[in-house]
Amino acid sequence: MGAARGWGAALVALHFAWAGEAGAQLFGGDTEARNRIETVRTELLISLQKVQDRMQALESTSVERRAVLDLAGQMEALRAELMRSRGQIEVLLYQMEATDKRQKDLYVDIDTRLRKLEQGAEQHAAAAAARPTDAGPSDEEKRLYESALNQFKLGNYSAAIDLLQQMQQKYPNGKLAPNAQYWIGMGYSGRRDYRNAILALQKVVAQWPDDPKAADAMLSISSAQEAMGDTRSAQATLQNVLAKYPGSTAADQARLRLQQTVKR
């Protein structure tokens, strides 16, 4: 554009020079000739100015067009980045919701079992009263057990685990030993220490396979595996509950959980 402008200016300058000399020779330098030359010169200057204005407008339009294109490119890059961020946020929200649901399910499971335990304790007391010859747990064993459960209800899981472990050391073959070991596992679950929870609950199944708490322990193992995100192992454990303890309450819950998994 700059070269074209310079070329046009030079052409006009040459034309002016020719017009001045030729006009003076042709018209003998009189006033009329001078006026006509001046008119032509003015018209040429106006035309040149229009050309220059048009060239500047074209140059300005080109610069603006490049700016608009650059801005459009930046906007597109920002839009793509926004879409990526939105996708990451949606993934994080889904993971948070899944974790919260697993934790709520675990707390509900713990609360349900505590209620059943209280009912079982009442039934056990009634049965013990009806059978005075049946040797039940000692007073010290019951005291430790009840103290641990009270800590458990308050959410003091570490204190509950310590009391239950003391009880297990003093009464490894006591009447409440399977229950104590089971609640040690549930205490670890309450602390979200799912690996130790699974180890503690597996001990119930291994040492007391015929105790009613064994089926509950397997069901709680499945809950811990689910909380860790190991869905495949959790479902396999539920299947084992159905196979080993088909008539238990734990088997009914395992069956319900498997059905809910299929619906998802």
C-alpha cells in the first residue's frame, strides 16, 4: 500500500510539471490558461486525496480485520478451556456425591447394627434369666463391652477400639469375643480406615465362622470394599454371604444390595 501511494504521488507530480510547462507554451502564459491549469491541478489534487483516503481506509480495515481474527481465536481458546474445566468439575462432583453416598450408607449400616445389638442384648439377658445354669460373660467382660459400645455411640471410635482390644486380650475365648472383634472392625470403618476394618472383620469370619456375627462381618466387609471404590470385590463378597449364610438377615441385605447394583 505504501509503495502504491508513493507511485501515485510521483505520477501526479510529473503531471503537474508537464501541465505547467505545456500550458505555458500552448496558451502563451495568459490568464485564461493559468486558470485552466489551476483548475486541472485542483481536480487532480482532490482525486489524489480521495485515492489516499481510500487506501488508508483499506489499510485500517485490514488491521481491524486481523485484530478481530486474533480476538476470535483467543475467544475460541477460552471457550475450549472452559469446556475442559466444566468437564473436570462434573467428574469431581460425581466422585464427591458417590463418596458421600457410600459414607452415609456405612453410617446407616452401623446405626442399624447398633440397634439390633441393643435388642439382642435385651433378649440375651432375658434368656440368661430363664437359664440360670448357662454360664454367660463375666461382669468385667460385660462392663468393658458396654463401655466400648457407649464410646462407639458417641462417635469416639478410637476409644471404643481400645476398650474392645483390652477386652479381647483379657477374654480371648469369652462369650462376647466374636461381637467385640466385629465392633473393632466397625470402629475402623467409622474412622474410614477401611483396610484395617476389613482385616478385623475377616478375623471374625475366620475364627468364629458359625457365630451369627460372621455373616454380619462379611456384609460389613462388602461395605468397606465399596467405600474404597472396589465395587467388584464388594459384589463378590455379597455373593459369598448368600452362599455361606443363605438363611441369615445379612443374606437378605446382601440380596437387596445386589439387586440395587443391577438397577444402576
